[in-house]
Amino acid sequence: MRQSTETRTVAERGVDYAFSGPEKEGLYKAIFSRRDVRSHFVRNKDIPDDALLRILNAAHHAPSVGFSQPWNFILIKDAQTRKRVKESFERERERSIKMLENDKEKQERYARLKLEGIMESALNICVTYDPTRFGPFVLGRTSIEDTGVYSVCCAIQNLWLAARAEGVGVGWVSILSNEDLERILGIPAHVKPVAYLCLGYVEEFAQKPDLERAGWLPRMDLAKVICYEKWGKQESEKWSGLCDAVSRLSRNNI
């Protein structure tokens, strides 16, 4: 008996949900050319509301555990608010520098790095996590509580890639005190800041991430971070084709 179109599988119907060639190129271009921007912001150039709307809407369409959508986006332009956040950064940066007092060479390299664009960027966004949204029971979060924060990180990645597609740079400032952010931005006690982002048009998107170019750390080969079937097993006959392809990729430094 012949199946109806509705009950046949996607493969049987010959439906191809893959992106077209140009669509794939656009996606991978956004992924590979995305940068954590600190020092290339164009001053006094605002992001138009329609572009910002697209960026925020992309973030809001991220996957979330139990469809809980536990994020909020606090948009900040006010110079005095940003100045207070910058002061928090400076305090935390000095504290970080002191942690390297036993490695003077690394301490000096750290001190020379440009690590934020709080005042130079067009606007700042604080992305938060609300674990109480839709009540105490969230489907899928009962065993791994951190999946709520992971969901917010998915929203941040969506925002970052959408911004890159719009020609907008994003910098994540992690050298901050969450307690300072909660006080400065009036964040309720049950809501936690996850990311403080700087957004703006940029003079350039660097060919490599700033810390890689500065020699702070090298990019690891893909082969070193893939395991087959079990932790630490980096070769497998069952995966020989992929193993060879990954090795070729690593040899070509892609």
C-alpha cells in the first residue's frame, strides 16, 4: 500500500533541507570571521534600530532548555553608567595583573593588552539569566541545572553571529565584578549577569583573534580536541575516514 506524502519520510520525499551554496558560505563566513572586538570600534557611529532589532531577535530565537527563554538584554548607551562599569573593569584588571606577580614577563604582556571597548563602542548590552522564568520546574533542567546558563550562552552566540552578518563587532568583557554589575544596573538578586558585551561598527575584523595574534596562546589543532567513542581515544578504525580528514585539516592549519 502506497504511503501518503504526509506520512513518508523526508528522505523518501526527496526533501533537502541543506542550505544552498551561497547560504552556507554566509554562515561559515560569520563563524570564521567573528572576532572578540576590543580596539577597532568606529567612534560616534550608531547601530541603526532596524539592524539592532535583527540582532536582538536572532538572539531571542536561540535554543533554550525546556523552551524557558531565560535571558534578558539590558541595552546601555548612557556614558555615566558605562563609566561606572569601566571602573569595575579597571579594578578587576588590576587584581588579575597581581595574580601574575610570579611571572613578570607574562604580567607585562597582560598589562599591555587592550581587553575592552566599554566607552568606545556604540552601545553595551548586559545579558542576564533568570532561573525563575516560567516557574521552578523547567523541563530538561532537572538533572543538569547549568543548562539554563548554557541556554543564555546560545543566545549570546546567536547575537554575536548575527552582529557579524550585519558588519557589527562584539566584544565580551569578562573582567568585571558581577556584584558591581548588579548594583550599577539594578539587577534583581535572583537574576544573574552572564555577559557584558560591547557592540559597534569596526574599522576592521582582524584576520586572527587578538590574543592569537599577540601570541598569548596558540590555536589548538582540531585533532587534539576530538575523541572517538571514549575520552582520550584519538584514533579509531571505525572513524578512519574522519581521522584522516581531520589530520589533513590540521596539517594545512585551517
